[in-house]
Amino acid sequence: MTNHVEVNQLRVDVGPLESPKTIVHDVSFTLKRGEVLALIGESGSGKTTIALSLLGYARPGCRLSSGAVNVGNDNMLALNEKQLADLRGRKVAYVAQSAAAAFNPSRRIMDQVIESALMHGVLNREQAKVKAVDLFKQLALPEPDTIGARYPHEVSGGQLQRLMAAMALICEPELVIFDEPTTALDVTTQVEVLKAFKAAVKAYNTTAVYVSHDLAVVAQMADRILVLQHGKVMENNVTSQILNHAEHPYTRQLLSAVQDSDAFQDNPKHDTVLEVANIEAGYGKILRDGSVEIPVLSDISLKVRQGQTVGIIGESGSGKSTFARVIAGLLPAAKGYMLLNGKELKPAIDERSKAECQHIQMVFQNADTALNPAHKVGDILGRPLTFFHGLTGRARAERVAELLELVKLPADLAHRKCGALSGGQKQRINLARALAAEPTVILCDEVTSALDTVVAAAILELLKELQQKLNIAIVFISHDISTVKSLCDEVVVLYKGKKVEHASGKAFRAGPYHPYTELLVSSVPTLDPLWLDTKPDGHEQPTVRIAQNDALCRFRNRCSVSILGQCDSLPPPEHKLPEDKRILCHKDMAL
Amino acid sequence: MKVILRLIAQRIGVSLITLLIVSAVVFFIANLLPGDAAQEMLGQSATPEAVAELREAYGLNDPPPVRYAKWLGGLLTGDAGVSLANDRPVDALIGERLRKSLLLAGFTAVLAVPFAMVLGIVSAMYSGSRIDKAVNIFTLSMVAVPEFLLATILVLIFAVELNWLPSLSYIPRDATAYDYFRAFAMPVVTLCIVLSAQMARLTRAAVVEQLSQPYVEMALLKGATLSRAVLRHALPNAVGPIVNAIALSLSYLLGGVVIVEVIFNYPGVASLMVDAVTNRDMPLLQACAMLFCVGYLILVLIADISAIVANPKLRKGG
């Protein structure tokens, strides 16, 4: 069998023609029809750039300077724009990273899904619609006959990602490019989407290129893996070879970042610094009985101890970020109370004193948007120093240098603008900014989710070190269960605003789990290539909003062990297990 | 649909409140103008007795809140009062001028809006290219040049030097299409250039913003041509800001054309308002100001509604 895709000595440059900077260095690889190749590497490794070159496309500012990209009989680099437009979508199709952004918000889904078939004249409108509905069924989308009439904002992220796959497959292309298609999804959704992709690729005997930074995900999808770093090929081999007998040190580093997650140490118990009791919060109007119109959190209590980390875990929509906003006072709680060092803490931030604000600092998820790119690092760190501690001039500059040293950045970074830093550096600055106030508690909201595996591991390492050095308490909010497992002294699992499990770190790792936690744990892909195929089909996440005053178990519709007659009629009891582990479920876990 | 109607009702309510506030502001600011109508009408040599008598006759001696209440009551019952300067009802005065003003504004809008759209969209599509740079230089310099300078230059060239067009914009009673063309050519061109420069810049900004969105890249990678990606994908999402830009520019046509009307001696509402200021003709001045405000609010309302209709999230969400 001859090769279907051949990339030969591909070089991609950016910047002015006279002094170009090369971002992809003479990359070559081949693919046979029906094979799935994974391009793996950190951001900046050129993996998306290479994938896009298979469509003859370069992002603005980039140039496909030399080499050849053959798909079938066409050299994508030798074609003009008109010829390329004719091939794109018909012969080679693309599934983008964030379906939420890649769907046009103002047009109906069906129009967008069938657009390429109509443009290329492959099918007429009626045929295309029938074909689209078939694809929706194949991709296990709910309500396949009517989902196309909706707008993109009316379906969930996981559904949108599958709809985008339908959009790519509508013309039955020879080659599909998947560009990090599950990075923005929850683990439980990711499993469903991966399964759908895998089945569809197989059904059409499509050649596929799968771009990702997550080795475990790639292990499920790919026949071959190409490891990239700084635009160069590090290693190219069949999946099993890469996973079991990696040759290049960089590949091994990637592998170890996935495997290494059980380096946990118990911190000694200290005094409670922050106590949160029976918090209820949400959005919308305050009702007569003091509750809110759209409740997000109900009856959440926990204690945060000095020098310890409390992990809050849940899928998107579980209310975990809302919880951080409640503690920070950005969203005042409707009911319940909070104590900071034993004294009452007002719910709203504008009612709190300066000292109280100083004690609770927030590290936002996305350092790119949380830090003003036009401000200098020194000013960003200096502002809380002046505001909380009245430092100015020399003293302030010295303290900025100390803070930079604390987060392991060179002191001369103080004069650089934030926009010029890398993602990992920005997240360190973000952390240093919170530390500048000398807080008692820091709230970390998904601080590693926007980072590459290796960089994220370094940030977590730093967090542990800082905690030991400064004895601060951390509330660590994440959807990544393995990170929480390895980092936290206490774990709270939230589902739709309700605490379903609460345990010490040690007890949490030992199991047993609440059925929801169980689902989360088992949804994290492992490096075993057969992992995905052995997963049972899960339950589609219902998009209905929870009913008010609903005391029943909120997980019952998705639960695999729900007990008929109990779960749908009685509120779940709280089971106490050894080591003060508490689980909200009808099923007795101790049995 | 229900959501849209509710939104429109809300907006209209807010507009009425805005109008009430504006009426108060207009009234009290107009009353801050130095001098008074009686003095102005009777001239320098008038005896103080005659002035006092006239003031009494026009009710100018009442305290301002009383006069405001009377005026507002009149407005609500459709009576804008009587012009102090020439004793005719204000509605009649404005009525005949308004028709002419709307004619000028209409011609200008019909030409300027499509011109600006094309200019903005083309320069956004080829942003960074020579076309884009040329358009940028043109629009920037036109935004920077005040319209009286532009108008004067046009008059110098076409009326004084070439003698092709009349320098005054006069429409005879039995005007032919050619007469209309001659009369309108220069005022309309002046206004068009100034307006379309602004609109083109705002349109370009709105479209460029959308072109950087991932869904446009997606459309290209589905095999759409650049013009299809722009017209079918990017443009519908840029409608909100573009319609707002158009509304703002057109509202300028209603009130801000004073200078152009004065230079070409065009008998529109704006020049009427200028006369009202010189004559201290408060009822006329206030009525003109209110009229411009209503026009502005209507345009903004239309812009808001189109933005809502173009956005399915707002349309359904409410």
C-alpha cells in the first residue's frame, strides 16, 4: 500500500521575509490510508502549524516556506487559493480546538454543518440534511432530528464538539485533522467524545491526524505518535513503542508527567483559619425566604486549616468557581456564615476591611486575562505592596525582587511587560501577585488547566514548596482529579452545587468513592491504549436545571448504581466512614 | 418574538424618560442665554416701558419653573408655542424646514451608507494591504478635516473657479431633476465624505474584530472563499456595532449639519435653529432641540433593535 499522506522537509517561518524565524524545522512523516497519527508536544511545539499545513493553510503571519505536503495526488503547497478552497472541507477536513468558538454564533447548527457539502456541490440541501442527521445519530447526539435547528449556544460543549466532527465528515473527506478537540471538555464528556470520534474515523476508513498535548488521550486514538518539541521531530513511532519503549528523553519526560501523581505527604494539622458554614449562594433575585432565584451552591460547609490544602473538585457547572467567588466576597452568599481566624467575615467584599481582604487572595484561572499585558511585572507586584503594606520606592522594589525569587523567576523580569512572558511565567507572576499581600488563604481557581503538562507539574511543585515555606492555606479548585489527589490534605467533591463527598486526602485516595467521584476517577484516560474500548457507554449528561428545593440526589439520573424507589423518592443520607470520610449517597459504601 | 416586543417596550419607556430629562435641560440652558427676546425685537432704541410690556405679553416675567410647566404641557398636547421672532406657530415653521432637512439627510444617507460599508468591508478583508492603507489614509484625513473647510474648498473649486455649480443651494419652485442635482451636489458630497469616513472606520474595526475569530478560520478551512467567509459568516456578527455606527453618524446628520446648511445657505432645521439663537427665540430653539433629540433616540432605538434581532442569544434569551 502506498502512502496516503506524505510530508517532506516541511519548513514554516514567521516574521519579516528578510529575517524570518523558523517555527517548524524540516519535518517529515508519512501516513497510510486509514491510519491515525498523533502530533504531540507542548504549546509552541508547532503541532497545530504542521496540522494546518495539511490543509495548505498557514495562520496570519506564518509562511509555509519550503518542502512538500502531499495528500493523495495533490501537493498542498503548490496549489493556489482557489484550488485549495476546492479541496478544503471536501478532501481534507478540520475539527477545531474549541467548538464553542469555531461555530458561528449567529447561524443555526444545521446550516453550518452542511455548508461545505453545499459549497462543494457534493450533495443538494435535502440530501445533505439527511446525511447530517445520520451523522448525528452515529456520533450519539441526543435528538438527532432536531438538534440542527438550534443555535450553537443552545447545546453543550461536548455536543458541540461532536457536531463539529459531523461538520467535518459531511463530505466524507479522505483526511481529517483533529486539533486538540477534547482539551476544553470535562473528563466525563471527553470519554464520550473520544468514543464517537474513534467509531466515526473507523467507519469511513478516514486517515486522521490528531493534535494533542495529552499522551493518555492520544494513546486511545492513535496508531502512530509523532513527538514534537520546538518545531522539530523528537520521535516518530507506533503507539505501543512510544508508550513502552520511548527512546527520546523528552518523550520520557512527557510520560513521567502523566504517571507521576502519587507523591503525597500528609501535612500536620493546624488551627482553622477559615471556616465556611452552610453557605448558600447563586444568581438572580433574592427570594422572600432569603434564598436565591437560581441557586448554585447549597449548604456547603468546610474548614480550611493553616498550611493545608483543601481541594474542591467537580465538572464545569458544579459550582466550584462560584464557591471561590463566595469566599472572596465577589458573590455574596445568601445564607450561611464565614469565619476568618474566628471572627465573622462579611459576605460582600465592599463590607470587608482592608485587612480582611489582604488575608484572602485569589489566583485566577487564566493569567493571560487576569494580568494586564501592558503593565510591567514590577507594577503588577508592586501595587498590592503599596496598597496593603504602604511600601514605596526602594523598599517596594526590593520586595518585588524577593517575590520574584520566591516564584523562581529572575529579578530583572520586573522591568518586562506581562504580554511578553510565557504562559508558565505569567502563572508564576499571577501567584506572586497573590502572595504579595501576605495572605493567610489563597484561592487557586484552576490554576494549571490552561498550561501544558510539564509546565503545570512545575507550578504544582512550586505551590507545594511555597506552602511549606510560608505556611499558607490553599483552597485548590480543579476538575483534574489526579492533581487534587496528589496535592490536597482534604478533598470536597461538588456535584451541581451540592457536596457529595468530603474526606481527608488520605481517606480520599484510599476510596471507596461516591458514585459520581467514581465516574470522575474512571474517566481519566490512562496510557493503556485499550482503556477507551473497555469503557462502558456512559449516560448523556442531562442539561435540565435542577429543580428548586430539590433535596433528592442530584446525580441520580446519571448514576450507574441508583436504587429505584429510594434515590428518586428520599433525600440521600450522609454516610460516615472511617477517618471522617463522609459520602452523600443511599448506597452504603462501607459494605 | 415576545421577548423582542418586551425589549422594544422597555427601550421606548427609557427613551421617554430621557426625553423628559432632556426637555428640562434644554429649557434651563436656553434660559441661561444672555439677552432677551423682547429687547432683541424692539431694538436698541426701545423704551424700557415698551420692553416691559412685551415681556408681560409673552409671559416672560413668570418664574422659570412655571414657564417650563406651561411649555411642557403645550408640548404634550401638541402645541410647541408661538415663535417670538415672527409670531407664527413653531410647528408650522419647523414643518416646512424639516421636509427640506430630511431631503438633504435622505440623499446623504442613501449615498454615504453603502459607500462606507463597501469601503470598510473591503479594507477589513485586505487589512494590511495597500488598499487598506489607502483607505485608512483617506478616512483618517477626512475625519480630521472640519466640514466647513471641506465645504469651503468645494465652493472655491466648483463654484468660484470652475463655475459649474451654484455656491448657494437654492431650489426653485418648479425645479427639475437637474436643478435638484445642482442644488444638492456640494452639500451632499461634503456630508457624505465626512460621514462615510467615520462609518467606514467603525465598520472596518467591527469586521476585523470578527475576522480574527476562530469561526472565520473554520469557514475558510471548510473551503469557503474569503468573500463568502466575510459576507456570510463575519458580517452577520458585526451587525450590532455597524448599525450603531450608522445610527450615530446619521443622528449627526439631523443636528450637526448646521455648518453645512449655513455655508450653502440651505433652508433646513439646523439653520432655523441658528436663527432662533440669534433672535433669542426660545420656543423655536427649544422645539428644534427637542426634535433633534427625538431623531437621535429613534435612530439609537433602531440600532439597538437590529443588534438584538441579529443576535440569536439576545433574541431568545431575553
